[in-house]
Amino acid sequence: MLALHRSVIMGFTLGMSQQEDEADLMAIEQVYLRDGGEFLVGFIEDRFVAMGGFKRLSDTSAELRRMRIERELQGRGYGTQLLRELERIGYQSGIRTFCLDTARRRPLTLEFYRKHGYQETGRGLYGQVETVQFSKIVDGRVCESAAS
């Protein structure tokens, strides 16, 4: 997981230590699962190629985090599958609003979230990285689209 995460953030000056940035990945059960969130991993045969999760913020809202797809597999629908499954699981557990932030310097990632119904809600910083904040209200259709 750490190798996949590091490959995605390569080239960014975070303004924080690697240990600070990766703290949640070292404590997935406590950060994501214990409070009703989720963290999924994806494999092709025995090869680890994807991950992502959501951290519950309240009874009805969650933050999407650590959406990562191996670079050479991006653009093949794996990110969409992962996102839909996270939204489906979240919806079934009562989540109605998802939020996230992602690096402003990643135009394809920004387009990915817009394409999937996420609306820009603001700007922010993750360490020294400028981010764009998004949110989406999900409904029952999220379950139908994930099943197809």
C-alpha cells in the first residue's frame, strides 16, 4: 500500500514528514474501520493495484481518502469501480454526503471526480499542496449503478 501511495504523490513537496502523511495508512483499522468507515484494496491476480477508503465524519457524512490506482492502469475503469463500491457501501451504512480533497495540480483527477457528480466546494491545503475540495450527495441510485 505504501508503495502505491508513494508512487502517486511522487513529485509533490508535501511540507510534512512521510510519517505524518502516512499515519492513517499505518492505522487503517483505527482511522477508517473502527468508526464505521471502509477501506478497500484491489488486486489483479496477485498484484496489488488499487486502494481507497472513507472515514466517517458523522452519521451521514464521510470523507473519501487515499483513492489510488496504479499509474499504468489508470483510465481503464478501475477508479470508477472503486469509487462506486465505496459510495454503495457508504450509502448502505447511512452516508448521504461524501467529501474529499485532491491536489489542484492533478487535472485528470479533478475531471474524474467532476465526471462522477462531485461538485467543487472550495480550496485548501494538505501540508504545502494546494487542494480542491469536493462533495457529493448520494442517493439510492448509487446502489443500482454499483451493481451493474
